[in-house]
Amino acid sequence: MRRVGLILLLGILAGCQTAEEYDAKINAEIDDRLNAYNGATMAEFQARTGMLPDDAYPIDGGRVFVFRTSPVFMTLPATNVTPAVTRSVHCQLLVQTVLADRRGMANSWKIVGTQRSGACRNLPV
């Protein structure tokens, strides 16, 4: 009976996932969805996500478009020695593009890569 309980406990523990593993899985899924936009135009990206860039800056051979989400508020609970702390965090998404034609319109910029930082779990991608 003891052996059955041990085997059952080991089976349950094997199915558990650490917070780091969960975060890595979520980040990999977001990366996959963002990588699917490589080769698409900025016009297609904006139409599919509903996101509009907050800023853009030129780079060699292209342009980087900067997207920022609305802030997410996170609260760390109080302990016996520290008060509760609330802070706001937003997601910043950088979309690197190359110019596909000389018109300079949204459908002229082809996506070649992305980089993100902050609270990006709720990106509409």
C-alpha cells in the first residue's frame, strides 16, 4: 500500500510545473506567434492585431516601429515588515522592418524581427 502511495505521489509531482517552466512556455508561445509575422507588412500586422505604433526610428536598411501597451498594475502583498507595493508595467514591442518599395506606406515595410520587454502576456498577436 505504501508503495502505491509513493508511485501515485511521484506521478502527481511529475505533472507539476514550476513558475519558471510556465513562464518559459508562455514566452515561447508569444515568440512563435510574433515570428509568424516575419515577412508580413506593417499594414497586415496592424490590421490583424489592432495595434498602432507609438513611435518609429530609422536603422540601416529599414525602420523599427515601437508599440507600447496600456499599463498593467501589479501589487506585491504586505508582509510583517513591508507595506504593499503597487507598480505599473507595460509591454514594449519593437518591430524591425525593411523597406520593400519606395512609397513608404504601411504596406511598404516588411517585418524581419521583433523584440519585446515588460508585461507582454496580453499582446493581441
